[in-house]
Amino acid sequence: MNTYTGTINGEHQRIGIVVAQFNDLVTKRLLEGALSALKQFGVPDNAITVTWVPGALELPRAAKLMAGSGKVDGIIALGAVGRGETSHYDYVCANTASGLAEVSLNSPVPVMFGVLTTDNMNQAMNRAGGKAGNKGSECASGVLEMIHLADWITA
């Protein structure tokens, strides 16, 4: 039996990060978590590309463009969508998740979903470096593991 146990090593990896500007109080903290973790795992600064987009709905397009560029080995998508009084939240969450999943499945590089979908700002802040950890740093380790998984499977 062959078994794969995740490797989290950022040496020689080029990582793209797409970040939504909307709710930047949260997304900046997610980005800080991702950058800190990537550095911890050995990804050099010059191998990290950060691209800002207006909001969560723009993340899939930016991820698709980045994935097709040949300039990155993996992508982290970061955003924060808070529930409001209308159904807008449902559409943004569903379409962002669907779009990012499609890019990940149909592109040569993995895409990590680091978009917080919360009921309120307190929940978002807890997941952006508060008591629930930092989803950005979780995505950093996840993207490196997925890159190495693809290398292991295709070797």
C-alpha cells in the first residue's frame, strides 16, 4: 500500500495570493497570517505575489488569471463576507466558493479557499488571528501540501 503524508515545504515554490479589499480590516489580518506562515515554511519573499481585488466575487477571476499565468505553483484566495439583512450574502458566498473550486479543479495549480463567511465581524476577527486561529496561515500550509501532493501523484 502506498500512503501519502503531507509535506509542507515552501522551498522553490511560487505562491500567489489574491485578497479582497472589501472588509480589509479582516483580510489584511488573513494576509499577514498567510505571509507569516509561508515565510516560516521557507517560501522566499520574492516568490510570493499578492494581488488585491475589489471584493470576494472578483477572487475567482483573479485566481484564474494567476493560475494560467505560469508564474505560480499554488494560490491562496482570501476574503471576508459578512451576513447582512439581504440575500446578497448568499449569492456572494455561493458564487465565490463555486468559482474558486472551479479554478482549482480546472487549472494546473491548487487554489486554497480562505474566504471567511461569517454572521458578524466578531466571528470574522476570531478567524483572522483571534481565538479561532488564522485561516490565512491554514491556507498557507494547505497550499504547500497540495503542491507536494500533485508532485507525489504525478512522479
